[in-house]
Amino acid sequence: VFLREILDKEDLQTYYGEDYKPYKLSENRIYKFIKRRGAISDARRFKKIKHNISSILEVGCADGLYLSELRKELSAQVIGIEPDKATSKNGSIRNDLRIINGSIEDDILINDDFDIIVMNYVLEHVIDPMKVLIRMRNILKSRGLLSIRVPNANTFERFVFRNNWGAYEAPRHITI
């Protein structure tokens, strides 16, 4: 599933203002609880798959709450990338994290190789997913783990809600 007419990068950015829901949820107690539980669950899964985890990159980390929890659970060095300037700055301060303001689609200078790269509900937002996946391969350590979550186009809800399915979220979601 994909959009036929994709906006250019500048036009697309206008749909990610301060009213964009993931940026507003960071103060919500239920959201924080779910993010923390998700990070703890993922950390356990990562430990089972990969031993000796020393470095993690989260692409599209928003305020860094999930990444902060991974750091606690795995005792690893962590870095986040977030395209929203205010969100990345606030997350860096609030969670004492290194969050790079920018998009993984850009040529952000990342000198590290990572044991784990996490992209939770990010890939559907990028204009060129293959470029991003190649970039991930180039900064992932040999035998590293790439964890990607995207909306499931074969989900029951899509067939029930049809054109009103929430994950369509056009024009933000370019591919699903």
C-alpha cells in the first residue's frame, strides 16, 4: 500500500507540526506507561537474540522515552535521531540522551556502528525506504539486529474500517 502522489520533503514537513500526536503524548501517563512496558519487553527480546549489546540507535525516537528505558534495561550506549527540533531538544534534556536532530534520509554524520537499530513506526514515513534500509545496513555491526515495526496492511481493522483505517494517515504515511 502506498501513496500515488508523494509530497516533496518540504511540503511533507508541514504535516508534522506541534499538534502531531506522537509529540503531544509525551506528557500522558498512560502513554509513558505503555512506552516503558514496550521498551522493557523489547529489551528482554533483544537479550534473547543478541548477547553483548553495547550500542543502540533509535531512528525517530521522538522525546527518547523508549530509548531511555532501553538504556536502563540493557546498560548500553544509546543515540536517537528525531526530525522535530523541539522534540529532540526537549527529549535530550528531559531524558539525558544524545538525540540528533535530523532525518535518517539525510546524510547525518553517524560515526558509530550499532549492535541494535530500532525503527518503530518510522519506515512508513520516509520517501525512499530502500535508501534508509541500505543506510541501516551500513551502520549496523556485523551480526547486528535491526528491529522494524510498521503498520500491518493485512490487519483485520483495515478490512473493517476500509478507507477510514487509522494507519493510512495520509499524507504522513507514504508506504505501508
